[in-house]
Amino acid sequence: MAALQAKAGNRAVTTAIQRATVTSPGPETTDEVRASSSRTPEAAASSASGQAQGEQQQDDAARRKQAAEDEAKDLKKQAGTAALTRADAEAQMWRKTGVAAAARKEATAAEGEAAKSRDKTDAAERQRAEAEGRERDWAVQVEEAEKARSAAATTVSDRTGDETAAGKRQAEAREGLADAEAEVQRCTEEAETAAKELAAVEAEVERRRKKAEATAKELADAEAEVERCTKESDDAAEAHRRAEASLEALASAEDEAQKQAKQAAEAAHAAVETWATAVTAAKEQVVALQRKAEKRQGKVEAEEDRQREAEAAVRERAGAVTSAEKEVDDAQDVLRKRSDEFAAATRAREDAEATLTTREETKAAAEQQVSRAAADRERQENAKAAAQQEVARFEATASAHRRVEKDAREAAGAAARVRQQAGQDEAVAREGATEATKRAGEAAGQTEQTEQTEQTEQTAEPEKPGRLKRFSKAFGFTNLKKMGDPGDTVILRGTAPSGAAARAAASDAHRAPAFGTPSQQVFESSHNFGITALGLGNDSRGLVSALKTPKDTQGSAAHQADKDKKGKSAGVLTNATMLAGDGMKVGGGAATKSGIVEGVTAAGEGVGVTTGLFSVGIGAREGRAIHLTSQKRDALKKHALKDVEAVRTRTLQVVLDRLGAVNAELVDKAAAESGSEAGPTAEQIDSLDRSRAEVVSLRTELREHLASAQQYAIHKQDNKIIKRAVSLGGNVVRTAGGILVVITLAGTLATPAAPAVGATGAAVLGGLAAYKGGKGGYKRAESVRHPDKWRRTTMAQGDTEFTEAGEEQKGSGWRAALEAVKVTKSIEQGERQLRAQEIYALAAGPAVPVGRNVPEDIRAEARGLLLDLKCDPARRNENAKEWSDSLNDPEQQEDWEKYIAKQLAS
């Protein structure tokens, strides 16, 4: 750290010396120098004493220079300490003014609440008195309601007695009606029974009459049968007499005729007997039927008597039913009358009960109002007591906040005065450092003039300095490598793969290739060999330089040396393998031209092996880079600011300058406010609050700038991961191609797979190289076409003030095109450099002019971003204090900005 500070201080001193040399010539004028340079050899002896005097003057100037440098260093250290004190005092003042503002706000709020609580106390007292009055009024209404309720209760008792008596009379009438209805029911049932008996008798009479009629009919039929039988019997007797007469007449006749006459007589005699029997039977039946008819006629007459008796009974029962129904009607009339009386009594009782209920409800409502008024009175009393307690509490709180406000104002005023004094001390120290640096420059100018005089005396024409250095820089190994890279890329990714494919196609067709000839292969491989050798040399020199870096080296050099030890060593191994492969390509092409088949095969196998090896190495490096970049991106995302927008609305230095001006106003206001015995006025408070509000707005803008830088860093890491992933994929394909080349040359595989896979890998890697080259060319062209697009927005190292950009002077198109093809030229000021400058401006210490006005908390957030970008103390071989001191050293601004820009790209 000390070495870096010494180097930075020496650079500043050298700059001052050069300025002093230009503006303040030494004791010897230019004419004297010319004169001394034009002296003849004869004056050499007389100049010996002058040379000794010059050496004495040179020693004196060196001592004055060293003393001035030591004084400048001490004064710069004092300025840095004063700047830290100023920043701490400013942060303390900001915090204390914030505490005072918050306490003042809290005190004002508490006083307002106390006033509200006093108003609540008064309101509670008024409401308590009103509630007490309502309580008395409602108590009177309760007494009146009780009297009305008592009267209503008496009325209810009377009406209840009337209703009971009416109920008894109604019950008696209901019982009489029930008896009459029961009698009607009984008579009705008896009448119905008599009617049923009458119907049964009438049916029986009818039945018996029908039987008598049937019997009379049977008797008439029997008498008719008797007459018929009698007639038949008479006819048979007559026939019998005629037969006997015929028999007597035929006594003298033949036997046969007698026999027939005899048979006829016998038949007639049998018929007579038969009919005689039939007549007897018919007569007997007639007699029986006559007796039966007489008997049935008697029963009919008897039933008719019963019918008449039943009809008389029915008429009697009907009269009884009519009489009973009349009694029911009378009983119903009585019941209706008694029911009306009972209903009237019930209505009267219900009205009385309703009146009683109303009186009771009125009384209950009045009692409830009394209770409510009493509760309201008690509640208002409690509210008054609580409000009085709140008044006491808020007054105590307001008093406490006022004390805090007073203490904070006094602390802010003290911090403001410390800040003012520190600012003055810093200004005095910086002015003294400037004067000391100027004196050192003057002394250095005298020493330089003395040396130039001596050199002029010794050499007539001194060598022009810097010419060899410029030549070596323009055509050094690094620039030569950059110049040859485009051709190397075209060969590796374009002509070489296509030439290999052409050779394979030509060999399959047994004809000479039209493209990718052995001579072309030798030329291309020789170019590749040369460029790879340059790369190997550059990596070797970088590795040696890193290994030679002292272990106590600090800062970006230490970090870069550590990175080179890893990266350059891997590069040396990779380039050595590639160089071997390119050499084998050259040998293989030469062997092809010479017709040495064995050499071609051996060279091809060697190229395949080396291609696979360095592709595996590059792929491993890319995989590790992807892993580390992902970790870096995740850390950036984890700590990204999410409470503000990632925007850049104004120039950062403008915001910082305005913040410094407002902070200075705030310091003056805080100092003036704390010096007042009477306390700040309302106008002073409003002015202070406005300044604080503007500071808050400006602080938000700074954090928006920081958030934008964080998002840019995350975007860079995302792009890097994508490009590394594409490179990894291309190298994996290229490794496969190298393996296929070895397999094909060994005779195991007889397909054009190796050229195809190699061409695929070349296309992927060639596309990535073309993208990178095109993007770089576009950026270089844009730097000419729009030179102010990424113009720095903060003060550079050594600047004391910032000037806004004027009208942009655009470059011509041909100049932009010419700039685009300058592959050896890097962009001095692009977006990455601008972002690095803004990050440093927010992270720099207060002793650095650009970081003078950055608040401490925002500075801490910006330094957190540096940690996420791997700009941490451990990688710079520093402890925390040395790391913080380097950020607070104005002489290291440029180094830090370049360092941050590298970390954004890495």
C-alpha cells in the first residue's frame, strides 16, 4: 500500500515538475542553455569549476525537492484525515438533524395529541354533566311510570275477576248446550233406531205380504189343479164306463177283441184310480195351502200392527228430537251471549294487561335510560380521567422529545462546526500541499535543467526521447498478436476446415483438390504457428512478470499478478499444445508436398491429439469461468438494490455537486440553529426541513445510479456466461473432432465425420469470434461517430471542478470505419469505463474530490458492490484499513477506475 501511494505521489510530483518546467524556467534561461551548448572545446577547461558549482546546485535542489515532497506528503495526509473528519462530522450532522427532525415531529405530534386529549377532557366533562342531567330526568320518569304501572296492575286484577266470572258463566252455558246436544243426540239416535225398526217392520210386512200373495197364488193354482184333476177324473170315469159298456157289448165277440176291450177297461180303471188319487192329493194340497194362507195372512196383520206401532214411535221420537233441538238452540243462544260476555271481559283484561305491559316497558325503558345515563356518566368520568392521563403522558412525551430535539440540535450544531473546521483544515492542508508540490516541482525543474545543461555540453545532438518506445509499443509482441488474430481466426474457423473438407472430397473422387492444397495448408499453418508463438511469448512474459511480482505488492497489481499466475500458466500450456499442433500441421503440409505418406499420417494423428488436448484445456477453463461468473452474478443479484429504480436521470457529478451544496447549506443552518438560545424559529425549521427533503431526493438519485451500475454489472456477467457457454460447446465439439481425426487416420473409421465435426466446432467458435470482433469494431466506430455518448460524468483524477458536455462533435463516417478496423486500439472511454468511474465516484473516500460529497451509507453500499465485483481487500493483498485508505487516496483514482473496469469485464 505504501509503495502504491509512493508511486502515485511520484506520478503527481512528476506531473507538477513537468508543468513547472513549462511555466517556471530555472535560473538558466534558454539562451544560456543555447550558449552553453555552443561553447567551443577551448572553453572546456574553464567550465570545470562551473560543473562543480552545478553539481552543488543540483544537490541543493534535490534536498529542497525532497523536503517539499515530504511536506506535501504530510499535508496530503493531513488533508485526508481532515476529509475523513469532515465526512464523519457531516454524517453525524445528517444523523443528528434527522434525529432532531424526527424528535421535533414526534414532539409536535405529542403536543397535538395532548391538545386533543385536553379537548377530550373538556368534552368528557360536558358529556358527563349532560349524562347526569339525563339520569335525573329519567329517574323522575321512572317514578311516574311506576305509578302508572301500579294503576294498570289494579285494572288488570279487576278485569281478570270479571273475566273469571264470565268464564264461569260461559262454562255453565257450554255445559247446558252440551246437555241439550246430548239429548238431541240421544233422541236422534232413538228416532233413528225407531226408523230402522219401522223400516225393518215394513220390510217384514212386505215380505210376509209377498209370501201371502205367493201362497194365495199357490192356493189358486192348487184349486185350478183340483178342478183339472176332477175334470180329468170325471173324463176317466166316463171313459171307464164306456169301456165297461163296450166290454159288456163285446161279451159274445171274439177273444182278441175282448182282450183289447178288457185291456182298455183296465187302463181306464187305472186312469180313474190315478186321477182319483191325484184329485185327493190336490184337494189335500188345497187344504194345506188354505191353512198356510190363513196363517200367513195372520202374520201379515200382526206385522201391520207392529208397523203402526213403529210409525207411532217414530212420530213420537221425531217430536222429542224437535223439542231437544229447540232446547239446543236456546242453549246456543245462551252460550253465545255468555261467550260474548267472556270475550268482552277477556278483551278488557288483555287491554288492561297491554296497558300494564306498556307501563312496565315504559318503566323498564326509563330505568334502562337511567342505567345508560349512569353508565354514560361513569364512562365520561373514566374518559375524562383517561384523557387527563393522556394529557400528562403526551406532555411528558413531548417534553422528552423536545429534550431529544434540543440535544440532537446541539449535537448537530457541534458536528456542523466540526465539519466546518475540518473543511477549513482540509482546504488549508490541500493548499499547503499544492504549494509544497509546486516548490518540489520548481526544485525538480532546476535539477532537470542542470542535467540537461550537462548533457548539452557533452553531446551536441541528444537523442530524441520516446521514439524507440513508441515504435516498440506499436509493433510489440502484444500488438503483433492482435494484428495477426483476424487472419488466424479466418484460417482456423474458415479456410482450414473448408480446405480439409475439400481435400477429403478430392481424395474420395481420386483427383487433385481445387481448394486446400498442400501449399495453402503450409502457408496457413505457418501463419497459425507464428501467431500461436506470439501468444505463447506474451503469456510467458506475463507469467514471468507475475512470478517476479513481490509478495508484498498491494492493490490492483497484486490482484492482476495473482490472476496472471493462474491464467497465464494455463495459457502457456494451451498455447504450447497449440504450437505443437500448428508445427505438426506445417510438417504435415510439407510431407504432403514431398509425397511422404508416413509423415502425413503421423502429423495428422499428432494434430488430432493436440487439438483434443488444448480443446479439453480450454473447455475446462471455460467451465471454471462459467462457475465463478455464476457465483459473481448471484452475489450481485443478492445485494442488488430493490427499493429504488435502476435509472440515471441526471449527470452523476451534477447530483454530487448539488448534494455538496445542499449539505453545506444544511451545515450552516444546523450551526446557526444550534447557536440560538431561543430555539429555532418556524422559518428556520421549514428551511431546514426543505434542505433535508432535497438531500433525501438527491440521496435517492445516487442510489438509483448505484442500482443502475449493479444492473449493468449483472448484465455483463450474464453476457459473459453466454459467451463462455458457447465457447465451451465449441471446444467440446472440437475435442470430438480431434478424437475422430485420430480414429480415422488409424483406419478404424472410414467416414467424413471428422471434417464435419471439426467444421461444426469451427463454425461455433468462428461465430463467437466474429461476434466479438464485430462488437469491438462497432464500439470503436461509435467512439468516433458519437464521442460524447459515454463521456465521463464525474471528475477525473486531478480535476477540481466538472464541466458539463457541450454540443457533441460527431466524427465522419470514413474515420469511424477506419477506427473500426484498428484491432490494436482499445476504447479509452466506453460504457464499461463510464460505469467503473461512477462506481468509484460513489465508493471513493471523502479525501478524493469526486467522492467528497457521497454520504457514508451510500459509500458503504457502493463498496459492497466492489466486494461483489471481487475488488475486495484479500485479492488486493490489503487489510481492511489499507483497502479503505486506497479508496481515500486521490492519487489512486485512475488506478481504481481501471481496476473496476477490468473487474466489470472479467
